[in-house]
Amino acid sequence: MQIALGTGTTPDLYIDGTARTASLPNKNVLVDISDVINEFKAQFYPSLLEIGKVDGKNYILSIAAMNGMFITVNATLAKDLGTYDLLPQDKKSWSYDDFYDFCKACAEKGKADGVYGVALYAGSQTSDIGYYNMMLSNGGNLLNEDHTESIANQAPCVEIVDLLGKLVQEEIASPGAATLKNEDTEPLFFSSKVVTMIDGNPFYYAQVMRQMEEDGSIEKCPEIEAFGAPTADGTSDMRVASWGANTMVLFKNDEDAVKISAAKELMRHYIKETDFQVELCSLTGNSPAIQGLTVPQTDPNLVAMVPLLAEWTGKYAITNFGILEPYWAEIR
């Protein structure tokens, strides 16, 4: 997006998460879409209407609410290794010591088969939200209260960096974390060589592995379970980062009235086509932006997981850690 802005090659309509769209309303490059928003205002979750609102005008259409990011565990593999009982029974009450002990036990029990406790990476920013979750749930913050200064070098955040380093140094994490990218770690999980993933959405991993079973890439989809982020004492409420929403924006470009009118009609069509919204959310694990829409599930992994993720997102997810600030790219 930065390249497109710099070279004048932005599209007419653009769909992406708030990590790349939240800063755009302040750059004077978007069309005011308040007329579209106001037509359907009562149908949206109120919090989503505030995303992209500047001086009372709406510049961003939230098309789906992003769930908070949680920890994904291959429960079948953990049970095979005899480590499943180290996980919290309520799926959310555990400390970072508990998390370390679980990952270490998985690596020790799985060493002969090349199985590691967790996959880490530092070669890309994609899905770095997993690391922010750990810092936030350990009592840290990335920005000060009025969002004028980065304070990610405070003790609770540094403790997480130290923990991640320990997982690498003790070979509990899969090798090559310093240069691995997010997409490099996923095949390790899909091939049951890693028990735990701290990035991404548990829904995503469950969906992909079910598809792999149907395609014959793997013999059987394992039980995939979601767990909350550990906290400093193992009893406090977690604080998990959410990217906010998947969004749609309309660039001014040459301010062609016909294109702008057509793009707004497409936005209206999307809002009205609730079946399409439900289908999209069923594929991504996100939640509909329109109140009252539900996403039915038949996959055994997802029947219990989807409502749990929605519940946790409602209770524990936050977007005020910096993601919605126009300078997020620099902070990141």
C-alpha cells in the first residue's frame, strides 16, 4: 500500500485489514462514504462505525469484525505425546511458566520424531500480533496512555522477548526462528511437527487442516483447540490484540464521478447480501459486521471453537494498543 500511495497506483476499491487502512483517512486520499454508512447505520455494531471516522465523516466501511488472536494447539498431537494434561482445563487460566513448561514437555517428548513445542519467527511482520498478545497479557503496553510515545521496552514486554529467546536457545522452538517468515512456520504445524502456534487464528489452522484431509494431503485432521493467551499470574484476564476489522475503502484517484458512484453501489450491494457476508466469515473465521448475523458450523473442530473465539473476543480483545493510529506502520 505504501508503494501504491507513493506511485499514484492505488485501486478504486481496496479491501484489507485496519493494519493498512486505519491511517488512510488522514492522508486525504479517500472518498467520504458517510452517505453509504448512514443508510445502514443501525445494522452495524456501533464500535465498527468508529473505525475510519474523522471530523464526523466516515471513510472506512468495516465488512467483518476480526476476532482476537489466540493460541492454537494440535490437541491430538499433545495427547499422543502425553502433554495434554499440562494445558489449562478452562482453556485460558495459565501463566507464562505454564506455557513454557507445556512447550518444553512437548519438545522433549517429541524429540525423537522431530516434533517441537512451538513455532516462532522473526523474518516477517505478518501475524506479529501473536507477540503483542503475549506482551499485553503479561501486563505490558506498546504505547503510553495518550499514545505519544512507544514504551515497548518496559519490563513486561522485555520479559516476553526473553521468554521467546529462551524457547529458541533451548531448542523448544522449531529451528531458524531468526530468519523464518510466518508462512514458513505453517507447514510445520500442518505436518504435525509443531504442537503450538501463537500467531494467526485457530479457526484458520482448523479450516486448512480439514481441507488437507479432504484433499488427501493428510490422513486425518487432528483435533485443533484454541487457548487463551497466558497471563503473568495465570489468573488475570488476558488482553489480546485484535486487528479491528476487515475493511473496504474507496480511493479518490482521478475523482471520476461514475467510478465513485459505481463503487458505492458495490458497497451497498455487499451490505445487503447478508448470505455472502456469512459465507465469507465462515471461510475466514471473522465475525459479521452486521448485528444478528450468525455463522453456522458443521466441522467438529469449529462447532465449539467459533462461539468460544467470539466470546473471548468480546470480553478480552482490544484495538487500542496502536493498530488504529495513523502512525501504526512506524510503530510496528
